[in-house]
Amino acid sequence: MSTDLSAPPPPPPRERDPIGTPRERGWALALLGMAVALRLLGVWEYRFNSDEPQHAHVVWGWTRGMVQYRDFFDNHTPLFHMLWAPLLAAFGESVRTLFWLRLTMLPLYLAALAVTWLIGRRLLSPRAAWWGTVLTALLPPFFVKTLEFRTDVPWTLLWLVAFQVATGGAPGPARLFLAGLAVGAAAAVSLKSSLLLACLLGSALAAAAWRRPGGDGGDAANDGYAGNDTSRRRTPRAAGRALAAAGAGLAGLAAVPAGVALYFQRHGALDALLAGAVRHNLQVSQHGPAPLKRALILAVGAPLLIVIARWSLRAGPPALARQRLLLALTAGSYLIALEVLWPLITSQTYLPVEPLLCLFVAAAAVGGPRAARQPAAGSRPRVAWGRAFLALALAVELCIDLLHGPLRGDQTGPTTAIVAAALRLTAPDEAVFDDKGDAVFRRRAFVPVLEDITREAMAEGRIADTIPEAILSHRVCVATLASRRLPPRGKRFLDANFLPVGPVRVCGRWLLGAAGQPPYPAAVFQVEIPGRYTILGSGGPARGRLDGTELTAPRDLAAGVHVFAPRSPPPWALLWARAAERGFSPFPTTPGGPRR
């Protein structure tokens, strides 16, 4: 057997991908399947966050021919609500719609995981991509917040798409246009994009200037920026290409917000959009951490960010290394900026960078950026520790997801009961009073939603507490139960003029009377909200004379003072007649007196 010594040597064998083994791939797929199964259970059982009815109410407003901000209040950018309006119209106005809307988040969750995998496979390794995706799928904040019906789910997906497009190849005009288009759409879904965009742009500049550890300028040569005569002759052309790419990115960034602004301008609601989505949110106070805590965050975060950045550059071709660096700097600087600068932080604020963090954690645990090298001697203990850490992290995530989900049973009752009661008690053209759109399918009497920014502005006098006037002008007879969000004046009015009847409150009040033998003393009471009322006792309709005439049926009562001369024993409750006719009562089903 002869050997041709002149033939080129065979290429070096490719590093075997450990995730290709059936056992490890089976574990990863099984955990992903478990995450999806838990989410499906969570759709029907996990408690509703107060933001979900708010978003559903805004979407419902579009289905009724109203224009967001102009005809009803909202403090989010509108693209999400506009796109979901046809879906809600198809689902109809029912309690089940809340669950169907949640179910529409599942494809976005799956798409976010798929994009996470694509980012990890290209920039890290197939194994890190799989396990980073599994970590993301089960990460409790990501798992819960992407289960809920909220703007942050498509916002997160759009940002992940932007990351994938921006790091998917050379930054030419077409690529930057598509990345800008995704970021612009994300901004039209949530204004939280502003901080993340600033961090992305700053990180792109830093990544372009960063030298790899131990580099001698070779990186620049490999990236096409060598300092020889040829490159100098090409500099004007390269500058032109860079300007064209930047212009394409700006065009993509502006396209969707400009389209949304044009739509609202044509409907006479552009100023209303700016007032609701921008100026209202600027009212938030700059709480944030104390100066010493800010300094501590920067003192710890900045060196840690540098360490992560150097790690991201350690292996692979320069182009891939810089793309990894871009994502590492973006995620790290965004977290630091949030903690130092952002005035109102919620768990969903972190969503777009959580998959990136999970990818980097997985890469550190099971194998990072691909490099054409053999495993270093003595690396087995590090690999074993990495696997143990990964297994522990996944076990903790899974336990938390189970404890906060299926193991606690159905937690959706409080929210669905409010929606069902509002549908049963009110007509489509009647208004209700609720905190943030809890009734979903009815107009709100009080325009601002009672979220943190509104409550803070009301406490400081920048937004007037006109809840009593709103209730009176709309003849509201259905309101949600007392909550911590109610301002003092509105709370006093509701407490004095509404009675709890299960999941909601309706117009009415307790009538004072002393127990004993008849004749019972007359009860004098004030009606603030005119309407049709009845008087109930603990055993059914009360007997007596109302304003001098026998009470034999519900009565229309004007605002003012009224007198009830009872012949049946107390307690008595003045109640909106429609609620009594439809089976709602302030009295408990078991003995023990009125439910207050």
C-alpha cells in the first residue's frame, strides 16, 4: 500500500460535540418538554398578575372602536395591544378569554428559546447553547413573566431577535437595518427599550475598540482593519460602508415608531399617546439606591464586567469573539445601569438579558467558546464541578417552578370572579370602577390606572383624586373590592357608598338599627349615587315603610336623605336592586351577621 507524500494533510478532526450523545440530548429535551408542560398547566392555574387584566382591557378597547390614550388611559406603547386586538375580538368577551390570551404567549416563549439557542450555538458552542436554553426555559422569573399576558413577552422576543441578527455576521447595511427594525418594534412595544438601546450602542463602540487579551494587533488585521498601505487606501471606502450601514440601522430603528406615530396623528391622538406613554411615565420619582449603594454597585459591577468581557474574547475567530463581547457588555452594562439609574425596576425589566446570562453561565459550566484546541491537562475536575453546578441550578429552578405553580393548585379564581361578576352585573355600555382594568370588558369610570406612578403622583398632588366625581358622573354601581392602591379620598367614598357582595362591591350601605323587640326605630340614611335600590334583611327582603310608603318592590331613590321605618329585625342593607335580583348579597351564606 503506497502513500502519496505530496497530498495535503487531512484536516484536523473536529471537536466532538458532547451534546450529540443520545443521553445528554435526551436530558435536555426532557427538561425543555417539562418546562412547556408546566407552562401549559400554569396558563390555567397560575395566579393572574394585576398587569394582565390591564393589558387585556386595553386590547379590548381597540376591539370596541376606541383609540388608546385618546378614549381610555394607558401608560405603555401601543404596538402589542394593536396587534392582539383581532385575537381578543375572535375570542369574545368571556372569562375564558383571559386564558386564551395567556396561551398566545406560549409561541413567543418557544420562539425566544429558539433564538436563545441560535445565539448560543453560533457564539459559544452547541453544548452551551442547549444547556443555556434549558436554564432560560426553567429560570423562574423568565418562566413566570413570559407565561403572563403582558407586553414584556414580545418585547423580550424582539430584543433577542435583534441580538441574533446583530451578531449573526458582518455588520452590513441589510443586517443593521433588520436589527434596527427589531429594536424599533421593541420600542413600540415598551419604552424600557430606551435604556437597553443605549447600553447596546455603547457596548458596540466598546467592542469595536477592545483588544483581545495578549493581542498584538493581529485582531485588527483579522477583522479587516490592518494598518498597511492597502488598508489606508481602502479607508474612505470602508468609511462609506460604515456610514451606509449606520444609516440603514437608523432607518430600521425609526420605521415602526414612525408608523405608529403617523397612525395616531391621523386619528388625532398623537398628543394623547405622548401624554400617556411618555409624559405620564416621566412622573416617576427617582427613588433608586442611596449614593453609597450606587458607588458600591459600580465598584463591584465594573470590574466583574471587565472580567466577563475578557473571558468572552478568549477563544475563536476575532469576529465571533467581538460579537460575544458585544452581548456580554450589553447584558452587563444593562444590569448595572438598571440598578444605578432606573427609577422603577420590576422583575420583567430584566427579561431580555436573562437568556444571555444563562448562555454565559452554561458556557462557563459545560464548555465555552469553541476553540481549535485539545482539552487542557487537569481540566477534568473543572468540568465535573461545572456539571455539578449546572445540575444543582436546574434542580433549584425546577423546584421553584413547581412550588409556585401546579403544586399550589388553581390560583386564578380572584381575577376571574371579578370579570364574571362585572359581565353579569353590567351592560356593555355601563362603566365600572376598578384599579387597573380588572373588569376587562367594561369601560373604566376613573381614567388613570392606579399603578405605582399614578399613586405616587396622586400622593404628591400632581394628579387629583377625583374618584367620587368620576363615579357620580358615570352612575357607577359596580366597583372592585378595597385595595392598597386606593387613595384616601376615593377610599372613603367607596367605603361609605358601596357594599361587598362576593368578588366585587355594588352601590349600597348598611342601615343602622338596634336589635330588640318591635317597634324598631327608623333608620335615616344618605344616598349619594341615585339609582334603583332595595332593602334586604338577613333572611330576604326587609319589611317596612320607605320614605312614608310601604316597601313592596325595589325603588328609584334620588340623591339625598331617606328614611326607612322597619318592621323586620336588623340588620338591614340598602343594596343596588340589580345585584339583589341577580343573586348577589352582602349577607353571608352562613349565620354570623353581615359581611363587611
